[in-house]
Amino acid sequence: MKFRLAIRCLTTVLLAGFFTVGQAQENPVQFQTIKLSDQVYMLRGRGGNVGISAGTDGVFIIDDQVAPITSELQAAIAKVSQQPIRFVINTHYHGDHTGGNEAIGATGAVIVAHDKVHQRMSTDQFNNFWNETTPAYPKGALPVVSFSERVTLHLNGEAATVYHVPNAHTDGDGIVHFPRSNVIHMGDLYFNGLYPFVDLDGGGTVQGMIAGVKLGLSLANEDTKIIPGHGPLSTTAELKTYCDFLVRATANVQALVDQGASLEAAIEARPTADWDESLGKVWITPAQWVTFIYNSLTGKTTYTRIDANQ
Ligand SMILES: [Zn+2]
């Protein structure tokens, strides 16, 4: 589907250069595993970045990439630990973070996510950004345990806590804090090196994204290792810079909203010009990014498709 295809294309661009989608599908996925503490790892492959906790109590993972590469993903995780995966935490409902749920769930792993993740994966989702409907997932791919505010896994010698962030990248986001390992997985609240996707049709808002990034920063110290949803491993200092960018870009668009500018006029005014070269060339365009902010600030709960965004 277009949604998953585009995400695959995005991750291929980020990881392997500029392939067409056709070439990308033939290309074997290259996994990169980075050890962040005695027991926590970040794994990059095709889709959202995966977090792994592997220790004396077993293995649990955060997100499981796209469905077609699940067997390769399982093999890459097995290189870290051969123990079975006991839990999968989904940071949100998108198919590039939940694609492995069905196959990994079938091996006995318990899927854990926010209530809204369960709700959205259980039903067909029309999304105006993609102009497409993603059908409901099969039962085996759905979270078995869902939570409303936070949930903590007491495994491998630390209390890993998933904090729900309301209406951020979506309405079901969780960020995961490993206090002893000093690692935070930000899910798609953090796109490192590119403009973020704000899923307005999925309950996302820029204001919620800023609040979630500030929550992440409040849990961090200067040595914290930050796993972004997409892009390379990051640091607290870089997350602060990203937070400042979100705040300033949003303020620039707010000024235009306050002047009564239409969405088209706001895009035309280039309120994000400071970052368009560095962040707006890879995937989300400056016009799309301004639309996310403008619609968030004006309370629109859907993406607006206009000529400049096609
Ligand atoms: Zn996402």
C-alpha cells in the first residue's frame, strides 16, 4: 500500500541512498545494531528504529519495523540474544513500527501499546495525508495489553516505563525510559535529521509533539542516549536543538495565524525557511510541515491536501 510503500521508501532513502521503490524491495535489508548499555540496544533496519532489552530475564523489544522483513528482523535480534522475545512495545500504530507484531506475537510475545493503538489497529483508518485507507489489522497483530497513561516492565534489572504522550505524532504515542541504562526511545515524536510527520488524521498535533519532546528532556540528563523513531542515534543536546526548532517553527506559524493568514498564504510566507534546507529535503516538504503546524494551531483534525502538497 501507498502508506507502507512510502515509509519503506523513506527508510531506504535514509539508510541506503536513493533507490527507487522497486530497487528497494529487491535490496536485502541491512541491519545495524548498536549497544547502548549492558542490556539495551538500538537496531536500525527498514522502518522505525527498534529498541532491545536483553538480559537475565529475557528479551523485550520496542517496535518491530515493516511486515515483509520480519524474519530478517528476528534473525538480527537473535544475534543479540537467542532467548525468545517476551514482550513487544509499540510506540504507536503506524505500519513501519507494528509490521512484525503478527509474526512475533505468534511466537509467544505479548504485544503492549496504548489504548488508542489498539483502537486504531482494530479498525480501518482513512488518512487524508496518504489519501488512502489502511485496513484493520488481523487479530494476531493487535496489542494484547493496552494502557492509558503509563506501564512499567520490571525486567533485566530496571523498571522500563512507557509514558503516553497525548495527541503528538498520533493519539497513541508512548516514549520509553530505561532509567538504569540511561536510554530513552522517543518513537516518532523525534525524527532525527528531517522534518517530522505529524499524523493529524491519527490524532496528532504539533503542540502535543512539543510537550512529548519536553517530557523526554525532563527524563534525560546530558549523558542520556536518545533513540529517535527515525534517523541515527542521538543525544540530549541534539534533542534540545530539535525541541527549539519545533517551538520556533510553531511560533512563526502562530504569528501568521494571528495575522489571519490562510493556509496557502502561510505556506507562501515560508515561516520555516531557517530549516527547509537542512530538514526539508529528505521526505516531508516545507509546505507539508507548515500544513501540519497550521492545522494543529487552528484545531483541524485532518490534513489539508492543497496543490503545493501533492
Ligand atoms: Zn509514525
